[in-house]
Amino acid sequence: MKTPTPSRRRFLQALAAVTAAPWARAALPGLGLAAAAAAARAQAPSEETPVEVGPWLEILKQRYGQRLSPEQLQAIQENLGWTARTGKTLRAAALTNADEPDVVFRALPPEAAR
């Protein structure tokens, strides 16, 4: 499969997806952690868990382990893995100083805005 070339638009879409993911779960209470993990397993091929996930998961287990079920811990581990892989993808996007945002801001004088 051919990897798409990095672009500003793809970078901003990925950034928006990473930013919106926690809010989407809060807005859709029917999708719990287990449902989200099941959906992630169904869509994504099995990928290795990044190394960073281990320490993050241990911190969560120490702080909240008594309140989390094994299914919830598994869902959290998969979510952290997705977050780490997405971050690695975003860091791999080579941007130069000439790359500009996809949206251009233009300020209008107060009389033109009415």
C-alpha cells in the first residue's frame, strides 16, 4: 500500500482527530472504553504496543488500578498505544519553515464585519 505524502491538510486533520478524540467519547456516552477498544481492534491491524505505553499504564494502575476492570485496562492500553503511534506519525511529518497552516486568517475592519 502506498503511503500518502505528508501535507499541511493531512497534518491538520490528524491533529484535529487527536484533539477531538477525548471529546467524542464524552459526547457519546453509549461508547464506553470497551466499545471503543473493540472498534479499534476491528479497524486497525494488530500493531505492536509502543514502548512508552508500559510506564504510562503502570502509573494508571498505581493510581486507579483498584477502580478499573481488566477490560478497562486493556482498552486504556490500546488507546494509549494509538495515541503514541499517532504522535509518532505527527512527529514524522516533515514541515519546513515555508509550510503554512491550511486556514488563512484575515482580519476585517469593524465596519466591514457588519
